[in-house]
Amino acid sequence: MVTYDPAQPTELLAYSEFCTYPDISVLRSDNWIRWLNVRFCVDLPITLMNTMFFNYNIYNLDHPETLKFVMSELFYREHRITYMITVKPPNYNSIDKLKLDYSLIENYGKSYYSTQYSLPTCNKYSSVIIVQRADVFPAITFRKALPEDNDDVLEMIDYEEPDLRIEHGDFYIAEVLMGTDESIEQDKIIVGEQVIEGSSDTTNIGLMWLTEEIDIPKLIQNYDLERMGNLLTFTPAAEHEVVQMTVNSTEQKAYYKLFTEIALDNLTARTILGGLMNDTSIASVTSSCKMRIISEEGKIKGEKKTYYEREFVFLKFRYIYEALRKRDHYLENRKRIIDVVFDTPKDRTNNESQNLKKASNAFLLKRFNLHPSKSVDCIYYFLNAMFSAYPEHDFGVVSISPCTTISNSLRKLLKYFTRVAHRPADDMPDEVFVTHRSSLCGDLSILPMTEDDEYHINKLIDRNISRQTVETLLSVAPEAAPHNDELIILKNKILDCILADYLQNPQTEFQILTIRCGKPVQPGEDTTIVGFIVLRSFRDYNSIRNQYILAPDEYHLAHARGEIVMLKLHPFFHMWSDEILRSVALKTGYLELYYLFPLKLLSLPNDLIINMMPVEPRRYKRNWFIDSQDSRYYKRHSAYVPFPKVNCVTDRLSVFHYNLLPTKFMGNTNTLVIVGFSNVCKAFLRLMVFSWNTTDLRFTKTNNCVPRLDITCIVMDGILEAEYDNEFQCRYCQDKTKCFIYNSNYSAFVRDATLRMDLRNWIHFVPGRLESIDRKSKVVTLENTCTIYYDKLLIMCDLTYSVTGKVAGGRIFPHNYAHINRQLDKIILYHKIQELRDNEMAKRILLIYGHDLAVFECIDFLLKHGNTAKDIVVVFPRFSEQSDYLNIPTIDKNLFDILVDQVKDLGIKTYESSQFVDWTLYQDEDFISKVTFKKLPRGPLFSVSCDLFINFTTVFLDHTLEKAFIKCGIEVNNGHILVDEDFRTNDEHIYAAGKFIQIRNDPNYQYKHTSARETAEKLMHALQLDQEKAFVERRYMRPCFFVALLPMDYMVTKITMPKRYLGGQLSNEFTEVMTTYEDGEFCRVRLNRKQVVEEIVCVTKANRTLFFLEPFCGKHESLLNNLKARWQMGWIKSFLKFFEEPWTELIMHERFEELQTKNRTALQSLLAKS
């Protein structure tokens, strides 16, 4: 801890070090309690969790008062710490300076001497000074508010909620306290007071408004409170009442019920069975078309006959599309009856609701405000005072309405509360938070597990399946257990093996500790087990570093890192994660703790995952020149426990780290609401989660940085589930890296936001579609009438492909139409293709329109998934002139002609230079019959019949959202939202970022088709959310990455640099192009006039993504080992192999840009001297 004067922050006044164990090298870190009790005459209830050691302190001799300030700050920050101990060495009296220093500490504490102490030998033995919290911490007293407190109270409220005085007047509090309103008879308004230093006067430092008026039946009906006893009193030996209540329950469906072929087959089987009603169907889907074809005895011809032949498939298209975009497909809603048990009230009545209210075991916090001059760390004492005000109640409740701006005081207070899950009901939209008396006042301890604890550990785990079922299915292999039931069985088996190995194997690698709540003077068996943790040594650090940003390995930590295998803890104690994990480290000797969470494989739970520091995936992928399938890169296995096989380099992992340092919550204070889930949105959310992360890791050297974000993201149903799906299996592709469904087209930075992270841990995602925006009230309304308040609204809903609003109009898309913008679109297209394939029609036509590289990826997908070349028709539009002047990674005019010839050679029918006009639907149906095109430049109209139309027309803004934006007054021009250079729209509280924006004053740089990461960085800077307030240049400097699969097993990777305005005036024909071709690998590097690499294109059959090429784009050719000269000399046969040489490691390093900056600074100083 560093102490300084805010007026002179560069001049330090004191430096102090605190630790959970004494600085005695020969003493084991977790054995100091025994040492203290044996060696000294200590009679205090000291434990691992309530004690801290003051090991080191230096201070400015002119400021001895800093000692008290430092000790007070420790007690402010560490609420569980009651005792602070300083160890005095032997013979300290012989040194005058030490004698003076220790005498200063003794002014605030009490000295305890050795048990061998005697006057003749008093200096030969060490002693300890124990400072108690009450000796240093300024006392806070609490009392009921009086009318004369009105001015002081309103002053506190004005700082965070100035509107309250405007709404209720200058004497609001006094009027409430003096009034006769019966509605506040059960309320208590309490103020906290503190003595003014150097005076006997007191000042108000905080306000609490509490009440017992709480509607328990309504809370039970709307919130899942069963784990909290429904906030009712329950005494085991007392007489009880039982009330049955019907509540709605919602659960997320298992992934195997969402997108797998079995799930979709079950979906259509429930509704479609040869056009007749299934026994389990809720409605018949027998169509009028089928009835007509039966009545007319098969005499129908022409278009109607074509439709009738396809009706069954088209109906499946409809149900697939509608089901995968409805909330009911992803959530299981059901009604169930719960038994509410509580103590029989003394004045029991026949009214069940009244009895429930009388049995209430909770009070409600209506208002909380803290004086702005006081540290938020003293909030903890207000919490204790709340429970003192209601000694008969065990639960404290906070309810926040959705349109309320949360004050900073309340935001900090909620750290000690647990959010309660909302039931699917509309009666009470508030967010409810609950805390329990024992979580604040109960003493926690960490003890090794014993055989008697096994029963309590099993009770903490929801095994979900009966023991008999587990025993009959113990032989289930991981690869044969894809569904939830089998996964639960495997988890149970793993836990049983861990417990058996720990209890029976004296050389076990596991350590199991129980977390107990109770007075420390009681024996361990008399305390309540509220959690447990399973650990083992962590040996996979170097393997994890290949994909994640971690500090270089340090020798002394090689055997001092622990892996959390499993951690279960009651929610009421999550707030004490620092104290618990520090105590666990003391018991085990680990200096760092890690937890690996496989996103796609079986994972054991860790309830403190959101209180640990997430480890960020590398922002640029490096070529490590390793064999990732080597056994060294697989997670360490166990000889006795059947852990799943995890590859630390290639598998989807989230990594969490705890470094034993004080936790610091990082994030935004204003409420952000995001519309959409585009690539820019993913990059923005990733940067927000890791806003504290820097290349030099300086924040993580002083704190355990934990994201706490107030961000709500509005996403349409199914999009988020598709991004995180891990159960979908393609029936054709065994190698997922070559499958269109699994392949991501964009950079690793965007891809890893869902591949190696679970944003749902920190971001509140709300399913729905935007309906309207009330700019005056700053409220967003969704189609389901849900309303969301915002401080800043961020629009990030850009598309890549769609149809223009003129074509779509107000119509919904036909069900045999498709465009691909997200993972969900790919899955829907896959299932439609399979329905066409399985129907075995005599002839089917799959029509594709567009000229992007994604068109050829789609052709490859169709050919590999059960279709032939004769089933496919491709219509190519004319290239726009913009593609010659802007660097667009998704379009390549030079490769286009080669790929078109390749498509023709495959036997696919093509039309070129044709513009999409409109589609024609079957009569009275929402299915496309044919699509009309116009031959350019002056050719005739022609139509192509199709069973499925896949469109790749570039459209960036959904036409329905465009209408909503125009309706609320946001300026839109030709499908583009108008913004300034800081992404601000005509409303100062609404921002937009993505390909759909248009900057009002045309800037001198390219701002479309740029890096999503860089756009997100600029947006964060505009919103002042970045930790480093460095200068951010407006022009775009980072490369934009694109990768796509091509027919005949090829893969194209294209990386481009955005142009400046002057460069954009010239066609790319005026740039310098260098190409290589070797062993079937084609590479093209394009240099601009300043000899900077502006584009890298690779077409290869190599079964890997070339993310490592990204750092080379944008570099001067001389920096790339004289790239141009070597190519001209014929020394470079393949650019791909050239960029894989060992010299490239330096350029791929995360801190290479810092090195460039330092070199530039050094050279500039030399030039200045010369």
C-alpha cells in the first residue's frame, strides 16, 4: 500500500506491506496460528480469515500520522479482518529507530510477550503487537433519523439523486418523519454518524430507509426463492403451516434439444406427419392445397402442381425457420406446485396471504445513500446496522425497478447481495437482491475434508439422477455421452473417483477442503459446511500460454500453482471469495490458482468463477512452430479419475486465474444497452471484459481484476444459443475445420469472443427484437413489451447480406429464402438443405446470388452436403466500381474470374452480369416460386425457378430496424445511420458503430470494411471507457481479416489494410503486386506507393487457418526482411513459407508495436541532438 498527498502525487509519504502470514522464513505459512498460541500469551479468537500481518512499513519522518491512516485503510478494505499483528524481533530496543517505530504502533494496540518472558531475558525473545479494529477504526454510531436531520440527509441524496429534491421539495425527509402517513408506520429511517476529528461534534455520513412492509406472496410468485426458504421463518421443532402455490418455472433447454438433427426431426414430427395431425400434435397442419389435390384427383398441372409436390418440404422449412427464431424453442416453460412451509403465526388467520406476510423473515431496504466524502468501504458497517435494526429477521432485500438509475452507493452495496432469478411472470419486473445475516456476521473457516464430511459434500451437489441409475450406467464413455443425463452421470463418476482417491490413497494428488460457517471456538463438526473445494497441482501453464495472455513462466512458481478442479459454495458467501481463496492458498501452499472451463466438453462447476480474473485469449495469433497434437499440449490426466481429454491449444477453453491479490472490480458505471450482436459488438464486449488488460500486465501485478459490467445486450432469439452451441453435428463432415457450419470467416479476435470466452458470465443478454426507442425517457421497448432503461444506447446490429428495404417492403422473408449473417443462419440453412435432400424430389434447384467470396464458400457447402452440380444455379452480379478503390476483404476481383471458371468446370449453371430485381411467390403462399433478374447493362429480364434462394446481396441495415430508427428521430440516409467521427448520432445518448454508419462530414480515411477490433477500440475511447487515456488516431490502422472455404478443398485467406482518402482515389491497379505459387499454394502480396503491405491473399489446401499472417499486413516491406528485394531476386518461392520462418517471431509478438515506439523515440532523440 502506498500513501501520498493528492496535491503532490509524486511524493510518497509511506509504503506498507500486509500479508496473511508473518514474514518468518522458517515458519510455514499456514502454521502461524499454532506458533502464535504456543509461543505467546494470546487469548484472542484469532483465525486465518480474521487476521492480517503488518510486515513492513517505511514512512516520511515528518508524517508519522500516516501509520494510523494506513491501518485504518486496511480495516476499511478488509471487512473480515478484526486483528492486525506486527511481530517485534528480539533485541529491538537496542536500535533507537526500531524502538520509536514500534512504540508508534503500540499506541494503537497491545503487546503480547513470549511464554518464556522474564525481566532479565525480555530482549532475547520476540513479541507481537495486536491492533484490533475498534482501536483504530473511527466509530460509526447509528440512530433513528430526526426531522432536524432533513438538511444533512438531503445533501447526501442530492449528490447522487438530485431529482428527488425537485420532485418532493426541500423538506421531504422532515415531512415524512413528522407526518401521519400510515404507509410508513413499519418503516425505519436510520442515519449513521461519525465524530468529526479534533472535535466532539458528529456529522451524518449515511442514510438507510428500511421497512418490514414486504409482499412475500408476490415475491414467491415472481422469484425463485426456494433456496432461501422463501424468506419465511422456519424453526424445525415448531408447528408449521404448508401453503401450496402454483408458480411458473423456466429453464434453458439442453443444447442437444436445440439444433441437432434429432431435435429438428422431433420438432417437425410433432406438427407434420404426412400432412395429417400427429397424436402428440397440438394442431393440425393439413393444408387446403392438399385437400384440393385430393378432391381434383391429381389433375392439377403447372405451378400448383409444382407447389403441391414440394408442399411437405416447404412446410418443414416454415416450421424450422419459425421454431428456431422463437423463444419457446430455447426455454422450457412449465407450471409447478411448490410447498411453502413456515412457522405457524401466533395470530393465525384463515387468509393464507396474511399468514405468509406474518411469517416474513425479511426486511426491505428502500433507500441507501452515503455521504460523498466517505469511502464506500464503510458500507459494510451499514449492512451490519441494518440487521441490528431488525434482530428478528435474517434476510435483507433490495428491489430495483427497471427504469431506476442505480446510485454509486447502492451499486457498491449490491456487492454483498445475491441476485435472485426471475420467474416468467409480468407482475413484478424489478430486479431483486437478497442477503442473509450469517453471510455478514458468521465466521468462516477452512478445514481438510474427513470421511464424515462426504455426506454433506454430496448434499451440496445436485446430482439430479438417482444413485441406482448412476450405478447401472457407470461404464458410459465420454464420447458416447453427448446428452445432459449422461453428462451428469459422468460428472458423478468423476466426483466419486476423486473422493475415493482422496480418502483411500495416501499419495493422492488431490486436496479437498471444506468451507464452514460457525464460531471458531466450536469444533469443526459443530459448524455448518457451506462449501468445498477440490484442488491439485497445475502443470499446464506453458501449454495454456500458447493461446492466452499470461506472464512468462517463473521458476519459483512452477510447483506453486494450483488448479481448482471443483468448487461449490452457497451463494450467500460468494462475497467472501477473496478471504476464502486466500485461506485455501495458505492451507495448500499455492501462490496462484487456476481454473480451466472447457466450453465444449464436460466441466466440473466452480461457483466463484465470476470472482476470479478471466485470462484473455491472445489478441493476435502467433505461429508457435509446434505440433499442437503432441501429448505435452494436452491437459494433465489422472491415473485414478476419468477426466475428459482436453487439448490446451486447440480446444475451446475459458481460463480463470486468482493471484491472491486484492480484488478490484473493473467496468462501467453508466448503464449501456446494445442493440445487436455483430462482429463489432463481440469485439466491444471482449474489450470491455478485459478493459484492464495491458500487454505489460501492470494491473494484474497489483490486483485481482474482476469485470463488473452494467451492459445489457438485446439479441434476437436463437442467435446467442447458436454461437455457444456445442452439440450440433454435421452428418457429412468429420473434420470440423473443413465444414462450413463450424468455420468462422473473421479474425481470431472476434472469433475467440465466443470460442474461448463465455460473455454470458458478465453481460446481461435479453432476447427480443427492438420495437421502439423513447429518446426523451431513454427507454428501449421490445416487441414483447419489455422495456429497458439506458444511459447510453449503442446500435451494433449491422448485417452483411440481405435484401434492400425496397424489395422486402413490409413483408416477412419467404421460408425458402436464406441469407447468411450469423451462425444461426448457417444452421437453419443446413437443416433446409437436409430436408430437400431427404425428400428425394425428382428435381430441385438451389439458386445462389452474389459475387463475394462467401458465394463460393456456399457452393462448396452445397456440394459437400448431399447436392450435385446440376442442383445448383449461380447468378453473378456485375462488380461495383467501389471494389476497385476500397480494400474490401470479402471481395476479390482478381480471384473472381478464376473461381467462376472453376464453378463452370464443376458443371454448375451460371449467369453473369445480372442484377436481382424481385421474387415471385406461389399463389396465397409465402414460398418463392421464381426469382427475376435483369441482364446488364441493357439486357432483358429473365426468371429462374428455385426451391431455395440463397442471397448474398450486400445490405448492412435491417429494413425493419431502419424504420424503427427513423420513427424515433434518428437520422438515417439510404440505409445508413448518420454519425460524427465519435460514432455519435443526432442524439447525444445514442451511438452507432458498424458497416451501416455514414460519417456526416466525409473524412479522409476509409471507415468501412475495417477491423472490428479497431472500431470497438475507437468506440470505447469515444465513450471514455478505456483504462489508458492515450491519443487514438481517427484513421484506421489495423488490418481486416477474412477467411473462406472454396470448392475442391481450397481455402482463401485475405487480409487488407483500410485506405486513406487520397489512396482511395486511385484504383488498386496502381499498386504493386507480387505473387508466388508452389505446391498448390497461391499467395499474393500487394504494396501501396509507400511500399507498405496493403493486402495479403493466400489460397491453399493446408488444413489450418492462417491467423498468424495478420501482423504482417500494414508493415513496410523493408521491415519484413526486405520482402520486395528478396522476391525480385527470386529468393522467395512461397510467401506463406517465407512468413513462417523463425525471424517472424519478433513481429508476431504482442509488444512489437511498443518496441517500434521506443525505437522511434530513441532515434528522434538522436536526430534532435545531431
